[in-house]
Amino acid sequence: MFVEFLNQNYLTVLIALTLMVVRFVFKEYKIPASRFVPIITSIVLISATTYFLNEWSYDVTHTPGIVADLQWHIKFRTIVSIVDYVIQPLYVLIELMIIVPDMKNRFLFSIPAIINTILYATSPLTNGLMFKISEDNTFLRGPLGYTIYFVTAFYLVVLVIVSIKSFKDNNHRKGTLLLFIICMMLTSMYLEYRYWVPGYIDEVSALSILIYYIYLISVYQQGLRESIAQKELKIAQDKVTMLQEQIRPHFIFNSLNVIRALIKKDPAKAADGIDHFADYLRAHVLTLNGPDLIKFDEELYNVKAFIALAQPSYDEPIDITYDLKATDFMLPPLSLEPIVENAVKHGIGKEGGYIRVSSDLINDNYVITVENSNLGKIDYTEKERARLGVGLENTRTRLDLQLGGSIDLNRMEDKTTVTITIPAKKE
């Protein structure tokens, strides 16, 4: 019997298995419709089984030379027919829930299927009102036996409305696909009703769900690509904004004036100043065309290039110390250097001051801390405060988008601490 069942329903079983395999392969995709796939697969297989058993029971009792327990087959076929006609409208109902996963008033839309279930489940008590199996094991449809078609037609009308709405929302791909699925369903139902091409509702229903589920996967992948593209565009825009904020003309002019003054007094220091100035510009300008992430050691080189370039503007050596317990990780370029640059302005003044830069691996996170005393410039203009805020926010955005990292700022009366946290598993 199993071989005969497989012979008649091979395509149905194959489509159902394909649907489950596709769902398993793309299980990491957060598609709301995925939770309905096992349900619709079960319905497809149950419907195929009941249809086969119905035909098998009829053939057994109407084949000459085969002696069968007619009463048993009548009861058996009654149960199988009830199950078959209860679950058939569920095809389109589940398909509707897959297409509109956030459908409101879901219970109200389920009422026709519930009524159909009650009518067919109680059919043995209604004396053929829905259907009955005659004494020779023949299926006879009753006056209310057409409710299955009315219920299915109701759900198809709802699908038509959804498809029309999709066209109005300029979602032509979804609308066209839904109309195609509706046409397939209506055609198979009509052919089944006329007994012209019977036995293909299961295959068509399973194929419809498979087609639409693959469409949902393609929509999800397109959404992922658009999201990635938006993130890359955001990062690129932040890079440009960051450079506009960090390469400040007055700092460049001051550096050039210092180098010019050193040319006559101390040519060796002037040459070093030119080297530091070149390193500073290289670190900033090449960021536009450089990699999205660089090694921490490279970013530390940018920090030291800035310190060396800023040093001539101070009478005493800039007191900056490094406590680096973790350096083998990546981060966006110019994410630490601007913070140190602000630390110099805030922390170093006429009375001296200090800057402490540390890095460590703590609880699966790379933690970079920049601490400075508050002895530097405090009378910032509104424009300068806005620039500082934009620079910090740009760095925070790039850390979040690229590494899932974060920045915390803690400003106290005597010191300011900026903490960068980068998850090690995302680095």
C-alpha cells in the first residue's frame, strides 16, 4: 500500500519535503511565516493520505473478486472523508496567514473554517445533510456538502483583496504572485469539482506555499542587502564628517607656524615636525580610502603622531602614559585618536595635567580607557562644543555599526574618562 501511495503522491511528498528543507536551510532568517510551514506541510501530507485512503477503500469494495467487510469500509471512509473535508479549507486559511502574518482579527477570519469543521465533524449525526456513504460504499454529497467550496472561496476572495492592495501599494511583484497562486488554486478546485483532473489540489496547494515562501526568502535577502548598503553608506558619511571635524584648519596652520619657527632655531626639530605633520595628515586623509578596520597598534601610531605634532605648542612635555594589556584586536580608524586629541585640549594646561591610555580584555570585551585631568581649555564656544559632540557621536556610530561597540563618557570635577568597549566575539 505504501508503494502505491508513493506512486500516486510522489510529487506531493517531494514538494512537502522541499518546503521543510528550505525552511531548515534558511532557519536563521526571521521570517514570520516560517512558523506556519510545519503546519501546512502536515496538512498537505494528511490531505494526500486521506484522499488516497478514500480512493483505496472505494476500489477495494468495488473490485470484482475481492471480499471486503463493507460495513467496516463504510465507517472507515466516513471518518476519512470528514478529515479530508475539514482540512481542505485550511490550505487557503494557512496560506492567508503566511501571506499576512500580522493579520488583525485572525479569529474572525478563522470562523468559516471552524463552522466547516463543526458541520463535517457532526455529519454522521445529520442523516446525510453534509454527506453520507451509501450501503455500497459510494460517497453521496448532501445539500450542505458544498460549504467546503464556499469557505475556500471566501478565503480566496480575501487573497484577491490582499493582492489588489499590494498593487495599490506599488508592490507589483507580490500582487502578481498572489494572483498567479489564486488562479492555480481556482483552476485545480474547478478541475477537481468537475472530475476532469482530480487529485491535484494537494500538489497545487503545497506548490503555492513553496513558491510564496521562496518569495519571502528573496524579500528578506533583499532587505538584508539594503540594510548592509545603508550601514556602509552611513559609515562612509560618518568618515567624511569625522574628517571634516578632525582636520581643523587652525590646528594645521598652528602646526605649520611652529615648524616654520623651528626651521631657523632648530632645523632638526623642524624636520621631525614635518615628519609628524605628514604622519598626522596621512592618518586622516588615507582613512577615506583605507580599510574599514585597522589594528589597534596602527591606531596607536596615529595617536602618537598627533601627540608628537601637538607637543611643540606646550612648554612642558605632554604627560601621557600607556598601560596596554590587550592590543591584538581591530577597531575603526581614527576612533581613538580624536578622543586623545580632546583629552589633550581638556587635560593639559598651564598647570600641567596628565593623560592615561589603557587597554585590556575584560569579560570577552576589549576595553580602551582614556583618562585625563581637567586642567586644559574649559571656555569652549557653542560651535566648539557642538563639534566635540558631533565627533564623539560619529565615533560612537561607527563603533556600533561595525563592531557592536560603544562609548561611555564620564566627566567629573577633576577628571574626564572616556571608555570604548568592543565585543571580542564581533571584533
